[in-house]
Amino acid sequence: MRLVLTTSKGIEDLAKAEVENLLSDLGVQFLVEEKPLGVEGRVFAEVGEAFYTDEKGRKRELSIATYLNENSRLLHRVILEIASERFEKIGEEEPEVALRRIEEFVSELPVERYIKVSESFAVRSFRKGEHKITSIDIARTVGKAIFERLEHFGSPKVNLDHPAVIFRAELVGDVFFLGIDTTGDSSLHKRPWRVYDHPAHLKASIANALIELAEPNGGSFIDPFCGSGTIPIELALRGYEGRIICLEKYRKHLRGAEMNALSAGVYDRMEFVLGDATRLSEYIESVDFAVSNLPYGLKIGRKSMIPRLYMDFFAELAKVLEKRGVFITTEKKAIEKAIEENGFDIKHHRLIGHGGLMVHTYVIE
């Protein structure tokens, strides 16, 4: 089985490690690769068969795709690969030429192995890069090629709203691939517990990436700009046994974080504090780990406020942080100055794709 797994750009290595850990628990043979064919935000996995014993003692095959959908915290989609191809210079070609190449490629693929004639299907497409064709063009072309091939085996059914099988066609740069989307129309990062939306909330997959970078090991943990609570809620859902604190300046968002925690079933595992992160030492004497999506852009209003806000916050953090902090922001100069002037060391830096931007992530001690 060949799987294409999607995640946020910049955390492919963390997603690869998570998938390897999950597959290791099953005792199956596997090969996992990040950025297959050079495509960012993707992880490739080739996995052998896995089995389990049901309640009647019968040996059953385990669906690896379902297992990853149910257990991953860093993935967005689990796609069963049908085929992939590099189309050189497809971005330079006129629409009819580019679409003809895609149609000819798909028409030769054995898509009938992945769908029963009685099942309805739809094509969902994704395109990124410089092309003269749109994602709608791709979906229409791939859908036509699949329909015409399936006609040789019966009467195919198209259902764009509620398909039984979702084919996913992606063109990223000059790399095209087709697969079966086992995740469905709602990405895994859209957690079912989210009943309150902060205007700039963090994807749950990225929240878990920040937690991985922090490596909390049972000590106290705080998100000093907790917003709607994504980071601490995801930590609590991992079964974390240390103290988990949500600090938020605005009552509306703190109430929203409480609502989300209740929905997630982890309310009693967390502490909710209404307070200002620039007065952090007034609320806690010490904390082992601090992880947060710092205010920037939509979250701040006036960007001119950011340098002073960061400087004041990291001055307070220096009074209480015992081990490690992980922070994400677009404001590189402001955060690096605040980190340096308050005596912290940057242990790791990376860029992560979030909300259409590549945001800076810092691990400090």
C-alpha cells in the first residue's frame, strides 16, 4: 500500500516521525519519506499488510489508512496513492495541452480497482504553483477521464456533494498525483471539539508540532496567549499529566477556550486564568514549559505595538521559565531582539506554513 499524507509545510519531519511511531506500534514493514518528489507539505509511506484478531478470534486485515486517520495528530489527509508523475514544464503549457497530458495519463490508470461500479464518486482537486490551468479545470478533466474509463465496466455514478469514493487529484509545481482520499471532505486538522473560533486560531496540527518541539515531560505547562485554547487542549488530549495553564487577556476568548475544553472532554485537566502575559510573574511563580502562538497580524491590531509587547512578555517569561519555550510569529526582528535581550538562547528555528504565510518558530531555553 502506498500512501500520500498531507500536513503543514515545515513540519514534514515531525509528521514523518509520528507516522513511523504509529506504524512501529503495528509491527508492519514500512518505508516513510518526507517531501516525496520534492513536494512540501507531503509525506509518503509504503506500508505492508497489518492484521488484528477480532472478538471471535478471527484474523482480520487492519485498514492502515483508517488507523492513521484515527490516531495522527499532525496529518491533514491520508490518501491512497493510485499513481504519480512529473510533468516537465506543464506550467508553461497552454491550458488545452496541459489538460490533455493529464487526461491521457489518468485514462490509462486502473481506477476501477478502487471503486465498485455501484458506488458514486467525485473528484476533489488541489493546485499550487504557476500554471495556466485552474484546480476546477483539473477536477473536470480528471473526472471525465475516470468516468469514461469506468463506463467500460458499467454505469458510473457522479455525486459531487456526497460521493461514496473521493478521488483526489493534485498538481503541485510539475508533480501530479491521483489517489483515493480516505479522510473525506473535512481535513483532520479541523477538530470536532472546536465549538468556538478565535479570529486567528492555530491549526491543531501545528499546535501539536509546537508541542513536539517543546518536548514537555510532565512538568507544568502554560500557553500565555491561549486564545481559544488549541495548544493546551491538544496537549491535554495526549494524556499529559503535568499542570496545564491557559492564560488569556480577553474574557471572550477565555470563555471560548473553556467551551472548547468542555467539548474536548479535558476541561477538568486545565486551569483557565484571565490575565495579561506581560505581567506573567503575577500569576505563576515558575513554569517548566511555555508554548504559544504570539499575537501578530489579525491578533494585534496595530503592528507598532508588537516590539514593546514582545519585550515586556519575554522579560516576564525570564522570571518564571525553568526549561523550554516554543513560540510562533511572523515578527522575526521583534521576537529575536526580545529573546536575546532577555537572556534566552535560540535552540532551534524553522519556518512553518500557516494561514497562507510562512511563520517563524523558535525553540528557546
